[in-house]
Amino acid sequence: MQTFSNMRRNSFNKDILKAVILFAGLCIYESIASMLVFLPPLIGICLILFIRFDQSDNFYSFLAIACAVIFVEIENNIPLGFLLAVFLFLSLLVIPKIQVILNTPKILKLAYVALAYLSYYFIIEILDLIVGVNFSCSFLMILYFIALEMIVAIFL
């Protein structure tokens, strides 16, 4: 217990501990989700956290989310770096325009989830047409994942 009492004085250690717990939690969930088809891969939640930690300049949590996104890619057989590129594209070009239109945080989170999955689906379909490798899942599953993650995003 003495370790945790010392951590109150040093926010550096608390930030690292939070980031490690966040990464471990997302990796454990993703491992379970890869075995159970009805659990979503939390792509929308990762986008919400990606944007939140980027705007708050929380480097260790941002690094944990980036590593967790890479883990999601590995578990779901998505080309490596693909989701990070989609997140970067969305956060730099699309999301600032959406933030101007929608200024309610709860609605923005729901829009982020839908935007993450729909952009993921359409880019995977385009990649499937170009390369010929089947990465995609059905559109009904994407809609199911969007609905589940919107429920989770309301409570974030």
C-alpha cells in the first residue's frame, strides 16, 4: 500500500499506471471479443479515446490506445497500421467539420462511433476490390457493432 500512497504525489506514475491498465483491459477484451462473434471490436470506442487523449495531450494514454488499436488490427486480421491511418484521417479532416455542426458531446460520441465503423467498412470494401483479399464482414454485423458501441459510448 505504501507504493500507492507515494503515487499521489507523483502524477507521472499515475499516468503510466492508467495507460498500462487501459492497454491491458483493451487487450483482454479484444482477446475475448475475437473468440465471441457477437462482441464488437471496440473500433468506435478506440476512436473516441484516440481523439480525447490527443486533445488532452495525455501522451501515455494516447500511446496505450495506439498500441491497443494495433492489437485490434492483429486480432481481426486487418492490415497493420490501417486503423491508425483511418483514425488519423478522420481526426484531421472529418471530425473538425463534424464538431462545428454538432456541438453536443453525447451526440458527437455517437457520430464518432458510426463514422469509425462506416469508414472502416467502406475502406475495407475498397481495399478488397483493389487487392482481392477478403478482410470484410457483413454490413449487418457492422450495424450491430455500431448499435452496441453507441450504447457503450453514451456512458463514456
